[in-house]
Amino acid sequence: MMKSWLASLAVVALFSVGAASASDYREIEWKNLIPEGYTPPPVRSQAYYDMNPEAMGQPEINAPVVEALDGQKIRIPGFVVQLQAEDSKVTEFLLVPYEGACIHVPPPPPNQVLLVRFPEGYPIRQAFNPVWVEGTVTVERADGELAVVGYQLDAATVTPYGG
């Protein structure tokens, strides 16, 4: 009886810790990264860029950011654009709001791109599907080969979207 009670207590404690850590991160949407009054350029299809190759550059590289996000713990869904990998795991990537950004079509404005660092790594095989990222945001511009970013995120977790 005592073992059963201890096992139940351990399970309750485990779920309590998980619930507490999940509440540490505020779930946000991509629109929360855009300051009020700013309208990002429209997302266009690959066919548009095939017919207008001059439009392939990243638009509005000086797009405004939301300074109030600096230092906040957030949870946001998105798509991975791999930058660095070790041992079949992605350790640094761009998180973007839609599939194909930075690869098939130009990157979105910097206020719609996060540079994510995740030393633990996320399996490369799973990185082609959408993910949830939890971590602490820094509002800081970074110029990279693929895109200029307006936000950086030190990830605590990266998990499959829907998981």
C-alpha cells in the first residue's frame, strides 16, 4: 500500500512540475512580433518570384520590432530553417511563420524571423515539420547569410507541433 501511495505521489509531482514549467512560457502568435500600426508585406507564391526574380530579396530589413518582448519567456510555433547541426541534430536555426521562407521564397521581414539557439539539438529528420519553441527572447538584430533577424531566442525546448 505504501509503495502504491508513493508511486501516485511521484506521478502527481511529475505532472505538477510539467504544468508549472509550461505556464512559465506565454504562448504568442506571429502577429505579436509586429508592432501596432505596422503592416508586413504580403506573402507571395513561388510562382510570383519565378516571374519576378528581382523581388527575391528580404523585404523591409528595417522593420520595427516589439521592444517589450525583450527578456520574456515565450512559446511560439513555426518552421525550422537549419543553420547549424551536430550529430544529426539542428542546434541553430531560423524560426519562420510559414513553410519555405528563406529557402523557396524570400525571408519575411526581420520582425517575423527568430534566430534560435538550441545546444541540445532537435533531430534533423523532424525539422521538416512545424515545431513549438519555448525560450527566452532577446530583441536584437542579427545579420545572417539567409536573413536579417529582429529577434533571438535561447530555446529551452523544441517539440513537434501538435505534440
